[in-house]
Amino acid sequence: MEQKQHYKVIQPTSGWQLIDFKELWRYKDLLYFLTLRGIKARYAQSVLGVAWAIIQPLFTTVVFTIVFGGLAKVDSDGIPYTLFSYLALWPWNYFSGTLTESANSLIQNANMITKVYFPRMVLPLSSILSKLLDFIIAFVVVIGMMIYYQVTPGWGLLVLPLLIIQLLMCSLGMGMMLSAMAVKYRDVKHALTFVVQLLLYAAPVVYSTTAVPEQYQKFYILNPMVGVIEGFRAAFLNRPMPWEWIWPGSIIALVLFVFGMMYFRRMERIFSDVA
């Protein structure tokens, strides 16, 4: 009796398409191991290990406190500048880190792309997920600062999951776009460091959104990170949640996420040719 043979035909994608979530789920084990590999590679042969996830934002906060809070006298809305800047650097470091990691993910794994079939989305996604460990570890410093400055958070903490989702959508959307572009245009890798530095000052990290002239705020709040950062501050400092700054950025973050997925899928068919 003949045994039936099953074949899977792999066809290149064409046009603008959304992610095949069913296929991505089938490769969840690969996503898990690549995420774990990314975490181990980051801290391999490192004396301080995961402590770097605390040291980097903490030392940056100290520098910002001396330069902007001490010398430049930047207004921090009556909040100790150290706490004011760290609550912004916490989500910002995750965002900027994911842009760099995801942009290089396809190039660094070119051998896998050219030899083995799997959903290419796994590579930038694993880079973004591996950075979540740094994000969680850095939360330890937030707790320490809240205790030191005797600040009690309010009900705004209930909104924190929504802000994190907005942060993830923005990171994933831009990360997928940059990773797809970096395969074809190698200039992306070199320009990204400079662009990330510019984006730092386009977000309210070292200053408050209230410092932006009112006539420009309607354009400024279209930056998704504005609502995320100010939302984080409001949640932990027991202040009214600035919904007027959050919802415009959430819409832009959703658009970036959907467009990033579709652009990645459109470019996916040429990855193995140019990687």
C-alpha cells in the first residue's frame, strides 16, 4: 500500500500583505531560542552581566541631571530632575535599543536567511523581545528612586499596560521597517546612530512637553514617544494622565505597526538575494 507524501510549496510573497500569524505561531520555538540567544550574546563574557541594564540608564541620568538639571536649569515640573529624567530614559532606552538591534538582525543572520526557510519576521521580533529583559531590570531603579524621593504612584499605574503596548507597537513598526531597509540599503546601519541621537531630543526626555510652545504642540504630540514618556511620568508620579498627548501618538504607533508589517512582508521576497 502506497504511502501518501505531503509537500509544502513555498512561494515568495508579492504586494502588500499582513503577517501570517498562524505560520509565525508554528515557529514560536525558534522565536524563543533566538530571543534567548540574543540575551545570552549581549552579556556573554561580561563581568557585570545584566547589571549593565541598570548602569547605562543610571549613569546617563546622572549626566543629564548635572548638565540639564544643574547647569542648564531645565524645568522638571517641580519633580526632582533625577527621577524626572530616569522615568523618561527607561522607556526611551528600550525604544532606541530595539531600533538598533532590529535594524541589524537580518544582516547578522544572513546565513540563516539564505539556507533555511522560516518566517523572516522572527529575526527582528526576537531582537525586540530580547530587549524586554533590560526594560524589566531597569524597573528596579524606578522602585529605588520612588522610595528614596518618597513618591507614591497613583491609579495611573493601571494605564501602564496600554502605554507599554503603545511602546511595543512603535518599536515593532519602526524596527520592522528599518530591518527590511537595512538589507537593501546598508546606509541605514551607519545613519541609525545619528538618527537615534536626534530622536532623543525630539522626545521629552530631558525636558517636559509643557516646555514646547503651545502652537507647536499639536504637531509635537504626533511623536508616539511623547505620549508614552509623559504617560510613564504621570503613572508613577500620581499625576493626571495626559490623554490629549497619548491618543494622537497611539494612532500613529498603530499606523507605524501595520505599515511596518506590510512593508516587511513586501520586501521579504528579496532578502535572500541581497542579504
